[in-house]
Amino acid sequence: MSLLTKQEVAGYLSLVDRVPSAERSKILSLLEMDRVQRCQESFLFFVRQMWPGFISGRHHQIMAEAFERVASGELKRLIINMPPRHTKSEFASYLLPAWFLGKFPQKKIIQTAHTAELAVGFGRKVRNLVSGDDYQKVFQTKLSSDSKAAGRWNTEQGGDYFAIGVGGAVTGKGADILIIDDPHSEQEAKQGKPEVYDGVYEWYTSGPRQRLQPGGAIIVVMTRWSKRDLTGQVLKKSSQDGTDEWEVIEFPAILPSGNPLWPGFWKKAELEALKAELPVSKWEAQYQQNPTSEEGAIIKRDQWQIWTKSDPPSCEYIIQSWDTAFEKTNRSDFSACTTWGVFYQADKNGDEKPNIILLDAYKQRLEFPELKKKAFDMWKEWNPDTLIVEKKAAGSPLIYELRKIGIPLSEYTPSKGSDKIARVNAISDLFASGVVWCPETRWAEEVMEEMAAFPNGDNDDLVDSSSQALIRFRQGGFIVIDSDEKDYPVQPRRVAYY
């Protein structure tokens, strides 16, 4: 039987109450046959039938289509990175195994989670669903009579389901499909040590990965934690030896457009409130799937000094620096502005030495009229001694417009051969010397995070703005550090005439 069209289904439904009971029975039987076939062929349709309260989002459709390609054998390696509370586990650890065993009751599944208790809990849910009446109306898959353990059970057709926590033994088990759901725990992440993720990768390569049947598939569905988490290490290994080709799907909680990923469940205001509460590094990793790493970072987080007082110090000289984007589009860069000041503070020997503090930071996608107004407002707020605008993108017309209204500024044009990395290297000694400060604020965290991610992060607008300001401080002689060459007194000598 071929699937009915929406119009045909609607037509039959409109007839049900108007035809004799014998004909009504035939129509209802036909509609039920159509429903069953749709459940068997479409994972998302199956989800909607088994989960009446399900709130669908666009990301669910993308996940469902990927799962269907795995089931058909078209896709063998799949990674889906997505934020918490977006039905990650309900889809991957509960409904997918049930649907897959419905289609292929003779196949084997290994299901993993970061603890054995959690994995067994999923196994119990899958087993209960498979044995339930609603499921049995769709699929012919039956549990074997001795399938009593929640995490280890079989089907009458020879299929096998095995749930295990990270670190557990999988000896003697095989998998046509290996599902890894959130292999890392909150406790691991809180340690703040990248090497804690190595144990998970070691377990994956020496355990579950080796239990895959010929032609088997692997699905990793997880929230990102670190560049060194399972997703990061699997993809790094793949790029090095090319043995596994992974399809990676990333779902940020707030899309580049500024809209929420799942507006039917998560409102933007709720996500923005959550973003304001979380540390920048945690938000970027867990909710935006953009973890940063200090491996290879030129400027590290612990090189910043934290200004804990409520008010900034009195500054001798203030520089404000703009790095502008072309236009406000989903794919354009941000326009970024940072404001910095030089202040004097006694060192451990009691000598007054110059230090630099981040006074303000701003980053946003702006149309030119908005950019011009924001630049004027920030200049007026801080009244900087020097305003620097990089002469590129929207910077050129911004320079013209600001000068036209009487604001003095300096153009910044990077010299040939002075790329972004070279510019950040030029200011790295300032941070290593412990003379760069920032307050305990959200916007300061964003600057620190972007600096720590550079040169491997997705955005570097705040980095560019900061580097051109700090380079100007160095060039102007506002700050001297121990690594600078010393000025020696010049010995007078007689002038020789020729």
C-alpha cells in the first residue's frame, strides 16, 4: 500500500460519520494502515504518535532525517552537538532505539550514557515502550520471554539491546548501531582540567568502538564541554588519519539570526536570562556548541588581573578602539569597541608602575546608521584621549562621518605583513607581565573568552579592537614592561666635520 496524501486522509476523515458502519470500519482500517506505515518509514511521525505531548522544532526534523539515513545504511558516522533541555536524550536514547528495533528486530544496539544508572534508565524506558500496546500496533518486534533486565534484553527475532555507562565493560557484545549520549558529566567539566576528557576517549576507542559490527553505525549526541571532549577528540583523530568520515550537526541555542533554536519551547528572553547567569565559557560550550581551548592560545585567561573594586581606577590616558563589520547580516562579523585606560599602581617593591585596565567592551551586528550613533554615544560617554577606528569595512565611512561632526580620531591601517596573529603576539608580553586588568563583569568575560579562543575561535572582533588599542599604548610609550629593551644613556662625542 502507498501512503495516502494529506488531501486523501482529510477526505476519508470527513466521510467517517456519514457512511454506514461497514464502510466506516473499512475507512478506519485504511487510515490505521496508513498511520502504521508512516510510523515505520518516518522517525518523526513515529515520535509524534508515541509522544502525544511532543513540541516539534526545526532541529527535530533535521535530527530525524539524519537518523533515517543511519537506519537506511546511508550514513555511518553521525555527531549531533546540541544544548541541554532540547530533547537530546528523548530522541537519541529513548525513541530512536525503539524505532530502530521496530524496523530491524534482529539487529543489536549498544546504548551508552555517562553513568550506568542513567544508561539503564534509558534501557528501561525503551523496553517498556517496545512492550506497550501503542508500539505493538505499529511494529511486530517482541521481547523475548527472559528479557527482564532493564539494561540488557533481547527480542524474539534475535535482536539485542545493551545499556552501559562510560567506563563499563562491553566484552562479548556487538553493535549494529552504537549510540553515545552525553558521555561527559558536569563533575568532569567542573574540574577545569582538559585531561579529564582523555579517559572517556580512551574508553571509547578501546571498548565500544571495537564492538561495532561490520557496516555498523555510530551516533554521538552530546553537549559540548571542551575542545578536548569526545566530539573534539574524535574529529581530531578523523582529520589526522581519515579513517572515519563524520557528519557533524551543530545546534546553538541562539542561532546566528538571533532567534532561539526551539522557539516553541525556549523563548529568547529565557535564553538571554540564562546566558546572563552563566559564565561565558560555559554558555559558549554547552549552549552554543562553541567550546574554547587554551591549548595554543597566545593570551590565556589566567594572565589577566581581576579588578575587584566596584569603581575603576583613575586613568591617566584613555584609548577607545573600534573594529567594524561591513553590514548587519546573519553571516557578517560583529562591530566591536573596547575602551582602555592607563593607571599607576605600586608594584611589590613600592614603585609606581603603569598598568592597563579594560574599562568597557561592546560587540553587536549593526547597520551603518546604528553604528554611527553607537560610536558617537560611546565617545561621548568616555571622552577618550584617543579614538582609533580601523580603516576597513564600515570603518572608512565611519571615520568620515565622525570627523564631519568634529570628533578627532586616528585611523588604523595594519601594516603589510602584520596579520591578526602577529598583532596579538605583539601585545602578549603585556599580559604575561601581569599589567593588564579587567573588572568582574559579563562584557569583560566575553573579551577574555574571545582572547583565550584566539586564533581558533569563531569570532575575533573584540580581539582586533583590543590589539589595536594596546599596540597604540605600546607605541606611545605609555607602558613599559621588564622585557622591553632598556634605554641606556648616550655618551656625548665630538662632532666630526667632513
